[in-house]
Amino acid sequence: MSQVKSVNRWQMVGTSIGLAIVCFLASCTPSHQKQDEEIRRSLATLQQAHAPDRRVAVFDVTWSRSGSNIIVKGEVEDQAVRDNVLALFREKATGETVDSIRILPDERLGEKRFGIVAVSVGNMRGKPQHPAELVTQVLMGTVLKILKKEGSWYYVQAPDRYLGWLDRDAMALGDQNAVDRWIAAQKVIVTDYFGVVRQKPDAKSLAVSDVVMGGLIGRRGERGGWTEVEFPDGRRGFLEREIVQDYAKWKRERKLAGESVEHVARLFVGVPYLWGGTSAKGFDCSGFTKIVFRLNGLDLNRDADQQATMGEVVNEGDDFSGLKKGDLLFFGRKATEEKPERIWHVGIYLGEKEFIHCAGKVRLNSFDPKHPHYDEERLRTYVRARRLIGISPIPETI
């Protein structure tokens, strides 16, 4: 469930500010404790202003004392943010403030500050290692912003601004010119669940790579019933023509509508749940809604609670009569006087109290107690719905 996943990520990443304070307070003198508590509160306020969601923004700041000096370390994404952090310390702290804050992208990357996904599905992880948690996935052809490097891993930001670590072998590195060439290049989009790029235009030829629905790959020409393609990293091969479409034409033909959303969503019935998954190889709940809307021309935010900020709130009315096909349904815990709202699951409304979502696998359920697929838990944890279809203009995504 996406919101639970995001909470665990917060626990995994940790609040570096809080950890620094715990370590610091253990060694500081009583005369400094009041000052440091004030710094902590001010820094938390600054973080909330510049990076309220750590899944999509970098704000990692710690500090320590060295004699009468305070050494401020960490990473931020903007010079103005660094200036604000340093101004805070110079105002609140006694002694000299030593600046050891790094602005991302890391200047040591040189000009190659972009990556183009060159495998069918790139697995972005919470730490720079393969056993780490899968936080999200990016499809072939996606342009990523590179922020820093550690060993063979790169800390990247996807178009929806989601952050994570991606292995070097999953992408082609390049500068802005390389990105511009890729964007301008003629491409095809994969429109079948899966496909195999072959070395030759022959179904018995050896594979170059697999591809999945929604992936983008360069188009070089046609040969019989095959499309000659080129990967972002320069590899070439052949795909059966019937499983791809010209990307520019495909984009022009997208029309976000309830019927088309339902059609795409039903294509994935039975696909298994995968924590962090956003591809036909496996989904989590918000990864499922994300790919369904992407294949209808709209890129959603990544997690369920983030998607719950998009579009407009819908009054479901009595007996869900106010909902329309394609509305997003959000589940979790409604706000009370004691606790805030918490969204941890999302699905798509299909009409007649029926909805489709990924829970264990992509499946259909109903709010109707008389329906054979009635889901009592989802009815009990339903929070609200939001509408993205028919809104003018279509809301921007992050």
C-alpha cells in the first residue's frame, strides 16, 4: 500500500536533522541546549518550506560543534536554500558557522547530469545497493536527472520528481545535448504487455532486450513485419511491428476519458502486486493507477497520498451516485480531532459501485454488499474520491 510504503521510506531514509540533534545533545553543554533546540525548530520550519516531502526533494542538513565553531553539513538542491540554511545558523548560533553543504547536482558529475533509461524497467532503490528496498520503477526511454554518484550507483530524480538510486547499467548517461537529441528523435511506444527486441528480424533470432508496455525506444525504419529500433545506449535490434506504435502519433491520439481508463485498467487484471512496481511486471496500488493514466496521456504523482492532491475533490453523494468512471478512490483513515488523515491505498472507480485496484494482484471489487466481489474493508476505509477526467485544464503533475 503506497502510503505505508512511503512511511517506511521515511523511516529508512531517516530524518537526518533529528539524528544529528540526538547525537549533538548527548555531548553539548547545558548552555548550548536552549540554543540548539531553537536551531532545530527553525531548521524544521525551513525544511517544511523548501522540502515538505522528502520523497521528491533533497534537504539533508546536519551540524556538529568543533570548539566554538558550528560545522553545517549536508545536501540541498538550490543555492538559495543553502543560503537560507547558513543564514539561520549565523543568526541563531554563537561562534563561526563553517559551510560544508553540497548543492545537488554534484558538480563532480561534470556535464553528464542526465540518464536515459535503457532497460525495459529501471529499478530505483532506497539505497545504492541491489538488496535495498525498491522505491519505484522507471520505464525504458525515461529521462532522469542525476544528482550524485556513489560507486556504480546514481542518485536520480524521475519526471514525477521521485528520488532513488539507479544502477549505472540501467541507463545511458549524457549531457543536455544528448537529452535534446533523444526528445527530438523519432520513437515508438510499446503497446503490448511484453516484447523482445531481436538481433535480426526473425522470431528465432537471439534477444537484445525485453520491453514492456509504455516503454519508449528509438525508431530507425521498417523491414517487413518488423520495426528496426535503437536503444538510448546505442544498441540496435528489431521488434515485431504489431506491438509498437509511432510515439508522436500515439500522443496525439490520447484522449483522457472514463472508457479508455477502464479499458487500459482491465488489461492488467491478474498482474501481481509488487512493492514499488509501476510496470506490467508488477504493481503496487499507486503504481497501477500511475501506469493506467500514463497510457491515457497523463502522468500521475507517484504515491497514493501524492495522487490524492491531484484534480478536484468529488462529492460521492449517497450510495456513491456522485462518482464517475475513472475517478480515483482513496482509502485509509479519515482525519479526526486526535489524528490526521492518512491515505494508504488507491483504486479506480468503474461505475455501479465497482472499482479496480491492485491488492495482492490487480482485481475488481465492489462497495455493494450484495455483489460477489464485495470488499468490506475497502468500504470501511474509504476516505474520498478525486477527479482528473474532464477538468480543464488538466492539472499539472510534479
